[in-house]
Amino acid sequence: MRASDDLCRQFRDAFGAEPRLFRAPGRVNLIGEHTDYNDGFVLPAAIDLATLVAAAPRSDRRVVVRSENLSGATATLDLDAPGARAGDWSDYPHGVALAIEATGRRLPGASLLVRGDVPLGSGLSSSAAIEVATALALLDVAGGPAPARVEIARICQRAEHDRVGTRCGIMDMFTSLHGRARHAILLDCRSLEHREIPLCRGVSIVVCDTLVRHALADGEYNRRRAACEEGVAAIARERPAVRALRDATLEDLERARGRMSDETFRRCRHVIGENARTLAAAEALGAGDLAAMGSLMAESHASLAGDYAVSCRELDLLVSLATRAPGVLGARMTGGGFGGSTVNLVRDEHVDGFRAAVTEGYRRETGRDPAVRACRASDGAGAIP
């Protein structure tokens, strides 16, 4: 039985109604980390791990969400009296419902059944996957003309800001909606202009999950964003045209160094350098220059571990193991950090050997196995017929 057919059956058993199904993929970011909320550039790809949402309308104004991944845990939101955030998984779908209403669209009630295979906390954006799939489902239940995909991405970003409490950028939601099979996306996070970059044949995207879980909403993510804003304010005293680190150069940062802490300087240095690396990586990948791409990924990881301080022992270990494995073209941490996963470009014929070498080395150093997955770049979110 297909996973979608099984989900429909479970929905009928749980809610006594016939659902429509929606799918939204997770994403892996090849390079361009912590640049999105600085109006910068990113180079992600949607992947073939996804969240499915089955949905049907209700006769009340309640959004009832049941999670198959959490043993049938159920959470209910009254759209007319939403109350405070719960501080758990339900804030993601419920936040989407409230963000849709904030646009002026009035939602009916809805029953939702959620199932996903994007590992939580893995750095592959399970949060965006559930937000996007939920948004498509609720907009379908509401009827009427659907907003543009860019607007849906903004709705999901607002949900994360307002209900979850993470001041994230738009990369994850945008990628989940706009992904294309066998392509990465070079995204300008200010204008949202984007360009599809074909992925090289004969090379696999392999994700290695440390199984160390991060919690971006605990404040570390927001503190780094605040440091970036502090740096922008210091630079703008001399260069008022600088509205975000995207507008600044390393020379601008050096001139403003005396007006910020050393920690803020290092956070800003990562972002400015990462923007330049991302643009160079898009050109290298498009030209098939995998040696250059690999060097840029290595520089990115070093900057994330040093200047931005979002890596951890396990991520550094996986990157070190990967760089010594045969067939590896590039390796770095991916996602918000403090745990989660690394992304690796590996020649197809070496994927099995890579998996064995990394697993053995990680087990030897930590006493546990990583989760190693070869992923395919996939199409973006949509309804499942």
C-alpha cells in the first residue's frame, strides 16, 4: 500500500471524512548558511524526504491536528480564541492557520493528519515541510483562488516568527515550494529572485545525521540574528545605505570593528564571507567545477564552526571523516547547527564505501551510528492526486 493510501485510510478511521492529500519536501542546503535572514544568498535543494498532510473541512472553527509521527498525538486550535503558543510541535501547523487568517482570509475549521519522514532536528527543515504542507491543505479547505507560492512561503515564515518564536529566514519554505528535481536553487533572499542550477551527473547528495538534536527556538538562533543586526547598525553609521549584511563588504566590517564586540565582528565576518562563497559555488556547480565547489564547502564549514560558532563536536567529526573518505568532493554542516546533519557531495560509485567509512569512524569515536542517507533533489510541494 502506498504511504498516501495508508494515510487516507487512517484519516477516515480517525475523522470519518474523505481527505485530500498534500506533500511538502524537506531541503538540504549545499552552501549559504545563516545568510537568508541577512537578505543574502543561499544554494539549497528540495529533497525526497517529505511531510504528508491529509485534510478535510470541519463544521466548526477548530483546527484539529493529529501527528502519526508522535503516536497519534492531537492538538486543537480554536481560531476564534487561539490562546498562547503551546511550545511544542503543534505551534507549526497552528501558526500557519493563524498566519493565513492574518492575511485577511477566513478559514473554516479543518481536520489534519500529519505524517513525515524528514527527521526532526536533523537540519533538513522538517519545520518548513509541515508548515508548507499545512498551508496548502488549509488554503484548499478554505477554497477560493490560491495565493502565489511566494506569498505562501511568506505565510509560513510569519508562522515561525509569530507562533514558534524563531526569527528564521525564508529559504526553507521557499525551497519546499519551488524545488525542482535534479536541481539546486540559487536564491536571493531579499528580492526572492532565483535561478535553477543543474546538479552534476554521477554525484550524489549524501546527508549524515549526527542524531544530536538542536532547538533553534531556545535563543541561540535569535542571538546570532541580533548580533548581525548589531553589526549592521555599526556599519551603517559610516555607510547608511547598508540595510543588511548582504550590503556590506569585509572592508566595511573592518572599518566598523571598533564599534562592535569581537563576537559580533566574527558573526558578521561569517555572513559576509558566506554570501561571497555562495555566489562562487553557484558558478562552480553550474560549470561542473566540483573541485572548486568542494573547497568552498570546506571554507563554509570552517567559518560556521569558528566565526559563527554553530557547529558541534559531532558535526566536526563527520566532516573530518568525510574528507578522508574516497570519492568525496565536498563536506560541510547544513542547517541551523548545534547538531543535525552534514551534507556531502559523493561520486555515485563511492556512496556505499562512504557510508561504511563514516559510520565506522563515527561509531568508534561516539559509540553510536549516524544516520546516512543518499538524497535526490526533488520537485516542490503540491497536492497528491
